[in-house]
Amino acid sequence: MEAKNTITQMRRGILEFCIVSLLADNEIYTAELITRLKAANLIVTEGTLYPMLNRLLKGKLLQYRWEESDSGPPRKYYSLTEEGAAFLAQLDSAWQDITTSVETIRRGEQSE
């Protein structure tokens, strides 16, 4: 059995967390999001990213604004809303719990 499918599922599962993390401090336009995710070895396509961004927008976790660009069409810049910042805080907490649990198991320790 290959690990490829499991690895792909793990990456997809954390993609939303990574997107809101990237938006925590800065507004970012879509192409920059893709570039930064790819730089972190999270392979993502527009076909994956746009539906996720739309879902986050509908959930009122993100907002956007348009800005004219000197080098092409206007760019849509995304940022977190207050609800999005609270969502990220919850994900951060869950991530810490999950990584602690996984590391405990990987080290062969027993939780009490």
C-alpha cells in the first residue's frame, strides 16, 4: 500500500488552516496565496483554492477588496474578518492538541 493517497488527504485537510494562517497578518491576493502555499510544498491549484476561498467568504471568515494593478487586471485582496481571527485561534489550539497527541504516540508514550 502506498502512502501517497494518505499524504494527499493530510495536505488537503490542513490547507484551510494554512490559508487562514497566511491571512492572519496581511492582505494577500490569490496568486500570492498560491505562490506561498507552493513554496511551503502545499501543492494547490486554482480549482482547489477558489472553492475554499468562496466557502470561507460565505462563512464570513474572510473579506476582500479590489485594488487596481499596474501590471494587469484588478486584484482581489483577501483578509481575515474578526470571525476569521477567532476561527484561526481555534484551529491553532486544535493543531497544538493534535501535534502533541501524534508526537506522544510516535514516541510511544502513554497519556494519563
